[in-house]
Amino acid sequence: MRVRFSVNDREQVADDVWEGESLLFVLRERLGLPGAKNACEQGECGSCTVYLDGVPVCACLVAAGQAQGREVRTVEGLASADGLAPVQQAFAECGAVQCGFCTPGLLVQADDLITRVPDPSDAEIREALAGNLCRCTGYEKILEAVRRAAELKAAGR
Amino acid sequence: MDFLRPTSWEEALAAKAERPEALPIQGGTDVMVELNFGVHRPAALLDLGPVRELATWEPLPDGSVRVGAGVPYARLIAELGDRMPGLAQAARTVGSPQIRNRGTVGGNLGAASPAGDAHPPLLAAGAAYEVESAAQGVRSIPATEFYLGVKRNALRPDELIRAFRLPPVAGPQYFSKIGTRNAMVIAVCSFSIALFPSERRVGTGLGSAAPTPLRAYAAEEFLADAADWDGDLDEAVAGRFGELVGAAASPIDDVRGTAEYRRHALGVMARRTLAWAWNDHRKGALECA
């Protein structure tokens, strides 16, 4: 089937999509956007987190057809012409990236948190990131980066 | 495989009547796992996402609340925590934020897993489920009659789940769940309690404790009779309540826990949630006085 939706503010069309295929597969394999990562395929790891109509979801658990006519924003769409998004800047500054596999999902999920909660407490950060697994176990740096991202965003960086 | 996209409830019912083998998909948090792992190859997916009616809720004149089957857990927590505290607590323990943004009570009911987090608080609070087919119209199924076996429910092949209804909150409600961490956990077992002080009545719901979610009727009746509703909670009464809850379970040994552990844990959760609920009940009674 054909699926048409917006990705990072651009209209996209994917053809020959299998009806049981995930949005993640379409993004990575049909639209050439490998930012969202494929790992657990069951919503456990959060590495495929993308915005669907402004709400963070696991792209592996969205059927491709369910994205029809909707707006998707992936990690590739976080940065603007002005440069990196606050979360990206902060993750780089704080060394919150080890192997990097979980990073795209964490960036999208953290971006949503600091958009909704400008000055999140540690408990709020932990709760928000509970569904994003880092197997390098770099969580302390990640928490630091989210706090820093909130500061950068508040400063209007 | 076909992908059916009805845009209204009537179209969805017509599609289900024509293709009873079609598997409804809403948030996808259960259905897509099965597709990704090749566990299931349904002949068709029936996407209920575009059916806007399913994503709304309304208070009814009698004070009860009717919630569309497609309202995600995140919205239950944000919008309905005061009207259904037990269910909202359970919703907070579902998966992760990403899962709660998509997953729905309708999906939990459709999957009918004994481990589904929504079932115990729905049973305890006395929920009814509204299902509908194009041919037979609407019927209301009490939660107690909905679960027929492991992942089997009372839905007919041409029916879809429209909504669930909960009576007005009559007293404290609590939910508790055992898992290896505080997120992304399928319940080892779970328990929910609801007090109805003006009726001197108790509701319970047990999860991952038997082939289906269930109520512990003997425990409910014992507590309703043995408790001093105008006084403090007697420890012996609470202990016996826990024992009866454990006795109502018929759990299995599996990778998540042994039957013996589950029975024990259910008793502990029953005592604890009862203590929390009774505390609220007494505080509420004193404040009113």
C-alpha cells in the first residue's frame, strides 16, 4: 500500500509498504532516515522514539498505515538552521553519548520533557526517560545533559 | 494482509461485520509486538485510530463516567485521575511514557491478558464494558463476565469495544503491582481495592493471579462484615483479608515468579492497599464530621 505523511516538515510518500510494517521500518528502510534505531521491536528500549503529531511514541509500535496523513518528527528534525537543538548541544557538552545507539531516542524523549516541563526535577527526568534504555549505562551523564538542556532552552539558546 | 481504515464508528462496525477476522489496532502497543515478532499474521488490520469518537470521554447524568476505548493511558492519568483514582494509578504503571501515550484500556480489554494492568482496578470499581456490532447493536458486559480465559474475552467476532463505564467514586481506591523495576514491567501480580463506605461494601481485583483477572469475593464479603466501618482497621481483620485474597488466586509458576510467591505477594498487597484505603476512609469520615 501507499502511505503518505509528513516527516520533519516535508511531505513523504512510501510505496509498496506491507500492511503489517512498522513506521520505524518505513522511516529507516524506505525513507532513508536511520536516526531512529531498531533494537527491541517491542517498545521496551525507546531507541526508536519519534514524535507522532507532537507526542513521543515508539515508532516500532506504530503500524505504517497509522501514520497516514499525520506529522512525524524524528531526531533528524530536531536541529534547525540555527544549529543544534538544546538537547543535542547538551548531550555533546556533557559527554552523555557513549556508543550512541540509544541517543536518538533519548534526544526526542528529552526534547519532549523540557518542552512540557521547563525546569524538570531529577524525579521527573527519571520518570520521563524510564522507557529509554542505555546499555553503556551512562545514565548519570544523561541526567546531567537533560538538566543542561533545560538550562540552554530556558536561556533561549 | 489488508489495512482497513474506517473513519467513523459506523464504518468501523460495518468493516468488522464484513471482515470478522480483522484484528483491531489502536495504540499498537500489543498488536505490533506480535506482528514484529511474527507471532501473528492476521488477514487484516482494522485501524481504529481515525475513529474520533473512541478518543473522547463524558460524565453521565448519574455521576458515572463513560470513557471511549481509545483514550490513551496518558490522558486517563491527566484528565480522569480524580474520577477513577484506582485506574489512574494502574495507568501510571503501564510501560513507559511512550507506551502510555499510545496504549489504551480498549487494547487491554481486547488482548484480555491476565496481566493487563487496567483489569484489577476496573473489576474493583465495578466497571462495565460497552461493546457493539452492526447487527446486534450495543450490549453492556459487566467486567466480572468479560474475561473468559487466558487472552479470551466475551466479544463476539463481529463486535468492537466502544467504551468502558465506571460508577462515581464512592471511596478510596488503590492499585499495587509487583515487578522487577518501577517501569516497563509486566506484572508478576497486581491487586486493586475500592471501598464503598456508604454501602459498607468492598471491591477487589486481582491480576496475573489466575487464567483471568478476577475478584476475590470471599475476601470482599469478609471485610465488609468484619470491619468496624466507623473505627480503625483491626490488624487481624486486615491479615485475614490478605489471606483470603491470596486464597482466591490460582496462579502458575513461570519466568516472572512462582505460584507460591504470587499468592504470598497478593496477600501482602491486599493488606497494604487496604491500610492505605482505610486511612483515607477514616480521614474522610473525620473531615466530614
